[in-house]
Amino acid sequence: MKHSIGIIGAGGWGTAMAGILAENGHAPFLWTRSETIANEINERHTNARFLPNVTLMNDIIATTDASVINDCSTIIISVPTQFIRQVILDHGFDLKNKYIINGSKGIERGTLLTVSGILHDMNQCDSMHYSVLSGPSHAEETIRKVPTTVMVASANPELAHHVQSLFNNQYFRVYTSGDTIGAEIGGSLKNVIAIAAGIIDGLDIGDNTKAALITRGLEEIARLGMAMGANPRTFAGLSGLGDLYVTCSSRHSRNRHVGEAIAKGKHLSMILEEMSMIAEGVTTAESAWELSQKHHVDMPIVEQMYLILFHQKDPAQAITDLMIRARKAETH
């Protein structure tokens, strides 16, 4: 079969997506800058650092050669958002006139751009060639064929259906949407709320508090998303509530782990140093707070997370400050 699909990034999610595609009869190229990881995938059919105790299909071919990916007609991005711009520049990726599927979640620090904005800013991709795959989908479960449901959003209905046909199978169901910005905002900001959920778990506060966090956190995400042009219904769906719930509750959630460690007194720098994978919610907390200021959107939970992560505010005090805010209607 022709190798027409390339994936940039051989972390857990990039490798899991390669697994789904291989299961569906495709032979994806999986790019990594690490010769060691490429050799392991090609020779042992494992990626033990990111997906331990998993055997990969032989149809997945790893490469360190960016030109191999550039020859593909469909390219999937699966590197941390903060590094997307630099990876494209440093390794000479050419995404122009290709179908792009974004599997990364986050907001670029400084520019406050989502991934679609980054690629547009770099003149690498327009809206009709861009899609975002998002939803409650931990790589550790997806690679083991745990029933998973996600959505793909694109301004181009043909592209959305193309992505749906590539990925949909008996254990991985894909819905389509036209709300790209809604999917990006939902997928990005849920990581911030998940850090807060980890703090609640770490402080052993209880289920009432966590339920309130998820509910009010979703309200804040939707509030910002709508200010940026999103459809409010998106946030009740897979890239909104679905992704938020799983990231706030799962043992696989890196962002929830960060919050739990903070609650137990660990310094943020030490937590991040000990992690083998990136917790996107940390940098997104800063970007989300800046976006709330830019768009004049009230986001008290995001603000408290920004203060905890970047100004060392005591988490218990942050919870108290949220509880004693001025009384308001729920629909405020």
C-alpha cells in the first residue's frame, strides 16, 4: 500500500494514531528526531518510553527523515504545541497543500495562537486544508483498542469526512464537526482544569468540589470559546465535556498528575523535570489567562490556576478565594 500518511511526533498519541491507521489497512510513516526510538519501532515494534508493554503493528514505519513526511498527502501533527513552530522550521517540514490533521492540544505561549493559528501564521496551512482530531482519548487505552469516541473538526466538510474514513473502526468512532476553534479551545483549556482537578485530589477534598470544578470549568471554557467565535454546542460534546471529564478523572492524565503533586507540596519545576512527557496545561494556563484578559472574559478558575502555577499561590487559599467571590446567577 502507498505510504501517503505521515505523522510528525512519535510520542504516545502519535504512536497510538499510527496504530489505528495500521489497524485500518494503512502504512503510516512515523517521524521522530530520535534515531533510538526510530530503530526501536522498526526493529522491535515497540515504543517503550511512551507506550510500555505494547507491541506495534509491522506496518508502522518510523523515520528521522522529514522529506519522507513531506512526500505524504496527509500529515498528522502530534508534537507539543509549544514546539510545533520550531520543529517545522528546524527540520524543514513543508505542509503546504497537504491535508493536515492536528492531534496536539494547547495555545502557543506569547502569540496566544491555537495550532491552526500557528500554521496560518507560518503560511503552512489554510483553513480548507486543516482539521483537528479531539476528544476523550488517552493513548494508553486507545492503543489497546479500548472503545473510544472522538470528533474531527474542519471548515472543509470533505476533509472532515476524509479523516473520519481514515480513523473510524470497530473500537475508534469518529464524529465530524465544522467548529475548528471550538474543538481547539475545548481540547486546550481542559488541561488547565485538569491540573485543578489534580489539586483537589491531592488535597483529598471530595467529590462535591470536583464536580463543581468540572461544571464551572466547562462554563469558563465555553465562555472563552464563544468570545473567539466557537459554537456553544461544541462544549457539550466530545471535545468539550467529554475530554474535560476524562482528563480530570483519569490516572493516565499528566495534567491531573501535576495538580496532585502541587497539592502535596512539590515545586512545579521539580514535577516537570521528573515527567517523561509534556503537561500542556501548565503553559496553557498562562495563555488562557492572557486570552481572558484580551477578550474581557471572566475566568476565575483559570485565573487561580495561573496564580498557583506562576505566582506560587497556596492552592487551599485559591479554593477559598473562589468560594467567597461575589454571589452571581449560574448563567453569569
